[in-house]
Amino acid sequence: MSGSMYDLSVATYSQEGRIYQVEYATKAVENSETVIGVKCKDGVILAGEKQKFSRLLEDNTNKRIYNIDTQTGMAICGKLPDGRNILQRAKAESSQYQDMYAIPASANVLSDRVAQYVHAYTMYSGARPFGSATFIASYNTFDGYELFMIEPSGNKYAYHACTHGKGRAVCKSEFERRSFKDLTCQEALVYIAKMLILAHEEFKEKKYEYEMTWITDNNGRKHQSVPQDLINNAVQQAEQLIEQDQMGE
Amino acid sequence: MLKHLYDTDCVTWSPQGKLFQVEYAMEAVKQGSICLGLKSNENVVLCSLKRQPSELAGYQEKQFKIDDHMAIAIAGLTADARVLCKYMRTECLEYKYTYESHHPVGRLVFKVAEKSQHKTQSGAKRPYGVGLLVAGIDPNGVHLFETCPSGNYYEYKCQAIGSRSQAARTYFESWFHLFEKSTLEQLILHGLSAIKKAIMEDEELNEKNVEVGILGKNLKFTHLNAQELRDYITKLEQFSPNSQIQQE
């Protein structure tokens, strides 16, 4: 696919009204590791897979899910440096809002501001769109649990469940099949691990790490990492589930 | 594919979702001479091979102290490295002044990565053409990070970057399980063995072209002096990782 001469600058529309540079930036996200966000009965979970591309890498470092404040988390899918730029902006917006209004920003407001920031980089030829999609999960007393995804185009939507990256097709079909709204976060961990494992089906031989965070009724409604032993259990059970499915076929 | 259309600046995505200018900047790191780092529970060691522009010139230094608890080894454009080095030193000083303690290593690496990322998102700028290995010790433990021109950073148990670094990485993959409990001396010998794998056939390690920096929980960053380097290079003949396994 080439846009001939209409795809060299983000400030150029093609004849069909497309902006190819934004689509190419989205390509960068689509080719990267899968990230999932899911709202469950009692909370929100963010999860991502990380390929250990070298045996020399330190375990459980090189994070892609960060805190914006105690009750809001952000997961980055796509180019991590670009995502961290967006993260710094989100932290600044959140901090500024709290200074002004003395309450934490709701996810709706925060992701709106982040989306405007991301969108601004799609309008000028001297800059380029971000090559990352960001997921914002939060809890506050007025709005409850919320989950948003912001794409490189600046589009943002609220979701029950969302995903981006290489394995998004696999994850989306799993979302349709299973009603996460009826599961607690603890119960959902297995299915999330299952989705992440299936997402890299072609690269089974490589080593992967799984990063999961949650905000639930049970952990004080704060954005925190899921304890490592729970992640390990979920991965083990998920692998068994996948084996059963495959034997059943 | 018409690569030349998409690879002239940092603000053009290719149809495959790549930024070619950033990838080209990473090539600059691969052109630099090798530097590597490895850590144990107590120490971090940085080893580099220094290049000499000509017979009459001195050897280019590749390791710089950032603070008592932190140092970097560089591969790539030295001038760009100097900018990052100055930035890191300033940040450490300011942190010390404000908080009366050492700058946490991971946070400083994050700042460097952020700075590097900004240079990849403007039509008027170019990425830094240098990769850093950041060795540091803080209350969180012993750290070794690698930063890239792309703004990515990774934490490693041991890593080698620069020209012919794959040979050193292969050495590491075979032996890194020994490093955690290694003594400082063993760590230095492992580092020098790895560098030895990466030199050309007609080259030799000597106290002039090798640089070794060491850092420990109770040891501020220091370079080994010429005599110490000579001693270690001599010890290298007798050293084999197998002997370390037999001891344990």
C-alpha cells in the first residue's frame, strides 16, 4: 500500500480524504506487542505482554504500565518512547487539574486532554504523530471504574474492553465470547493471560513476560501491580486451558 | 520500497510504520567501538575498548563518572555523548542539593530517555547518535541500563554495545548465570574475556586500549589504573569461567 505522493506529510490529505501519515503511525502500533484493558465486575485490569528479546534482560523491569496518580494508570502499546512522552503529559495534566480543583481528574477529562495532545501532533508538518496507543484506567468516587483508549489519530473512546497490538484480533474475539462484566478481577486474570498467550501464538518458542496491573475493590481501589504469584498462577492455568482447547479440536 | 522518500527526517512514518531516521541513528551506535557492562549482587563493572584516531593521538575515553554512585560508558558519536553526560551530571548535582541523597538510577535513565525521545519527534532536530550503558547503585539495588537513540531504555543483567558486540553478548549468554555471586575480580576478568572475544585477530588488549571502571555498594566509581590493568590482563591468561563453577 503506498499513498503515492500524498503520504509524505501529516499535513496532507489524500484524494479520498485520508491522512496516510496517521495511518502509518497506527501501523507501528498494530505491529507491536499486545496490550489489553478490561473492566470487570469489581474493577479494571490493564495487561501487556513483553517479549524477552535477549536472555540478558533483567526480569520484571522495562515496564509499559505506569501510574499517573494513585488511582489512575496508563498502559502503552506501540513505541514506548512516544508513549512515555504522552505519559509525562498525562501526569502533568492530572497534577495541574488537582492543583486547580482539589479533586482527582476523572478519566473522561484526563483522556480528553491527552487525546487533544496526541491529536495536536497530527496537524503540523514539522511534527509527526505518536506511534503509540495509550490506555487509561482509573477509579474515582463520582464516576466509578473507567477505561479509555487513545489512538495515534487522537481518537478516544470509553470501553468495557479494548486491545491494540499484534494480537488484537485474537483478543477481540475473546471479548465477544466472554462477558467480563460478570467476572471478578481475580477470576478474569486467567482469561487475560490466555488472551496474551494466544496473541503470540506464532512466536511460541520465545520467552515472554506478562505485566498486569489492576484497580479493584479488594486492593483499596488503587492502581497497583497484580502480585507476581497471581500472575504466575494465571499463566499456568491459562496454558492448561489452551492445551485442553487444542486437544478438544 | 521507495525508502528514500520516507527516510530523510524524523517526522515521516514509512508505510510499514517505521521511522528510518531513528533506525539510522541506531547504526551510529553500532559503529562505535565496543563497550560492555556486567553486574553482580554487589558490584558493576564497565569495560571498553578505546580507539586511537592516529598513532600520534591519544585514545578516546569512553567512560565518564556521573556521580559517586553512577557512571556511563558510551558507544557512538562522542560529541552527543558529552551533551548527555553533562545533563546527567547536572541532574545528579541538583538532586543532591535538593534531597541530600543520590539520584535514583532508574529515574535518571528515564529522564535521558525522555530527552532522547523529544529529539525523534521534530522536523528540525535529529536523534542523539550515541548509546549509553549506565551503571549505578542505589537503595533499589545494583543496576545496569542501556539507552538508545530511539528513546528506549532497558535494564540488563549484562550487555555489550558497539562494533562486534555480538561476540561479547554470546560470551555473556553462556556465563551470565555466574555473575550474580561473582567477586569483583571475577567480574572484571569476565568483562575482559568478553572484550577479548570482540577484538580483531591482530589486535591485543593492553593497558592503553582498554578502560575498566568499577562501582560497588561501598566503592565509589573508579577507573583501574595502568598497573592494575596490566595485572588483570596478565591474569586473563589463567582465567576460565569453568574454574569458577568448580569453586562453587
